[in-house]
Amino acid sequence: MIPSIPEFQIIDPWDLPASLNYLAQEMDNDCPSIIDIDLDYFTQKDLEDHVLRIFSKEYIHDLNSSLIKGISNGNFCLVTIALSPETTGSWSLSENLCWELLKGIPHLSHLMDAAPYR
């Protein structure tokens, strides 16, 4: 059976914090959101082909706050994070971005206990 998905969005970088915060707000919602985050979205190659993060810690913190809110109130039923180390430059950068996004998420300790390098 194909699930009923009322809306699919691809959001521009400058709109992402406000859009994610809007989705995280408590409201009557029969269909909670599925959030899919690909970490190569947060990186860019420079002129010398080095991969660098392109968003500030504050930007990531704003996303993290919205994730916490949406998970806590049930508006986000599933959050996936693709580490994408081959396009983010390294496992280290991917993992650091991931843990920044997940910091303070309910039940995060269960994920951290299973992480191979934490």
C-alpha cells in the first residue's frame, strides 16, 4: 500500500531553519513529518578541492532545536541522517556534524552507546 503523503518539500538553505521550526510546532497533525537530512548539504568544496562545512554552529544549533521540538511533541515521526562521508570529505566531519544536529535529542544516549567511535 502506498502511504498517503500530503506534501513533499525540498527547502533552500536560507529557508531551512525557519521551515524546520514551523514543521516542529505543535499543531493538529494527522500525518507527522519524516525528516531526511543528508550531511553533504552542509559542506562544499573550496577552490583547492578541500571539503569544508559551510554553515555556522548557530545555524546547526537552530536546526537541532527544531529537531528536539519536533521529536518531543511527535510532529517528527522519523528523522534520518545520511552521513555521506565520501561527499562530506571525511568520516570525522560527517560524525561531528551529525552529533551537532543530534545534541540533546530525546533518547540520544541509546544511539551514542551503539556508536562505534563515541
